[in-house]
Amino acid sequence: MFGALNSYFSNDLAIDLGTANTLIYVRGKGVVLDEPSVVAIRTEGGPNGKKVLLAVGSDAKSMLGRAPANIQAIRPMKDGVIADFTITEQMLKFFIRKVHESRWFSPSPRIIICVPVGSTQVERRAIKESAERAGAKQVFLIEEPMAAAIGADMPVAEATGSMVVDIGGGTTEVGVISLGGIVYAKSERVGGDKFDQAIIDYIRRNYGMQISEPTAEAIKKRIGSAFPGSEVLEMEVTGRNLAEGLPRKFTISSNEILEALTEPLNSIVGAVKSALEQTPPELGADIAEKGMVLTGGGALLRDLDRLLVEETGLPVIVAEDPLTCVARGCGRALEEMDKLGNVFASE
């Protein structure tokens, strides 16, 4: 009886606090919020004036690169960890309140947050304190590869090796998991942001044009690919010509974007290969049989699975709905806390 009551009033949350997007999973409801991790702040009364929170999430993202001098659109997460402590806290508060807006009393939920494997003790404590100050009763941390593997329905608790490659906005996490624990994990600070930056640099070098981050992201989504395909896609892009200083249109093809992405893609392939080198042979045999699973937004890059198949010779599967994989895994860890007790990371 109390269990049912408890779950009715329960406001436990699982949060995937990512560099690009923040997702929140509510117990019993699934993923209820998926917003960009962007905050817009307005400075009132001169440069040293009072700072006011203007917008959070997609409203703030639309202001990136378009805001006047007194409005700053900030991305408080960098490389999967907190770069701006106070703003992250404000963002978390806003999102938690948004999820719980229909309640009569203010929530003090138990929260699970996922952290990158390579994050230091200080960075983990910063994430924990941010959540506590945003109103959490208890905060648990779970490492990203673990959450991604649980979300992708991999047999994490069994005595068999599972390999997961989670390509997020700021980091790529490669993990080998067996018996509910991480056997090997590596975090490479390469992700969607580095892809965008590589496209910006390539266009600047080869076309003498300056484009913005949102444009680079749009190019990556529409014509970006990780492996030479049979069809060549083209896209018309507007940027600022650096010689003339005027906006100009030009056309770019998917082969050029492939060339632009070579360096970040090589880093990801390198991380996967070094993970396979460090894996004990028995688990390596399991992975060779079942293959590795790709999760995270980066897994949506066209033909990335083909590139990894070519480079490693192992089967590669893209998880279904890779964007919400980590959040769903956090949510399952929240719901099956008693069964999966040992999956949480220590500080």
C-alpha cells in the first residue's frame, strides 16, 4: 500500500545532463523533457549590471549567434562537465520545475545524473552540488557508458562482455561492461561539437567563408557522412566572405564534409581500437560475436556504423532512438535501483 502511495507521490528523476541536450526521465512516465543545454542571460543597466535569466532550452538556443550585446546565450556544459557552475544550477532548477509544474508542493526528488567516465572528482562533485542546490534530496551518479548500455537493453548484469560507444555533444565514451561493472572505459573529448568546429574550419580554409555553429550543425545533419557513399549530396550554404566582408551563398558537397570530419572521426576510431586492445580476450570474444552498440546523437551521423565495421571488422549496431538512450538507461537504473544497486559511480 505504502509502495503504491510512494510511487504516486514519487518525484524521482533521472537526468542526462549533456553538453548539447539535457533530457529528464520521470519515474513511471519515461522521458518527459528534451531541451538544448543553453541558457540566455540579459544584463540590465550597463556591463556590470544585474544579470537576469531570460530563457532556457530551445528558446535560448534560437538566440545563439543572434543576440544583441546585452543578451548572452551561454552553453554552461563543456566536454560533458560543468563549465559554469551558477548557470548550470539555474538551468537544472528551471528544468526540474518545468517537469514538476503541476504539483501542489515543491518537489525534493531523488535524482540520478550521468557523468562522463573521464570526469575528475572535482567535476563530479560540481555536478552533484549543482543538483543538490537545485533541490534534490539525494543525488546518485552513474557513468555514461553504463547508462547507455542499460538504455540499449544490453545484458549488463550477466557474465558476458558488452561494448557500447556513446557519442555525445562533448565527449565520446567507450565502455566494455560485464557483471554489472565497467571493465574498461575511456572518454575522448570528441563529439558533435568537434564535428561542427571541423566543418567551420574546413569551410574557412577552403572557401574563405565564415559560417556559424548552427549552420555547421545543419550541414552535418543534412549532408554529413562518415564513409564515402555512392551518392553525393549537395547543400547551399550562406556565410560571410572573409575577403569582402559580405554575406555570400555557396554550395558544398557531402564528400567535402567527409574530408572535413576525418580528424574527429579518426579520434573516435582510435578510442574504439584502444578499448578493444585493452579488453580481456574472453570478453573480446563476446564482443566479436555480438558486436558493439552505438548510442548518443553522434550515432545518427550517416554511415558511422559502416566506418567502424570497416575499421574494426566487428558487427556494429546503432541503438534504437540513440539520442534518448542514456536518459532511458538512467531511468531504468532509477526504477530498478534495488536490482542494479552496484551500477552507480562513486564520487
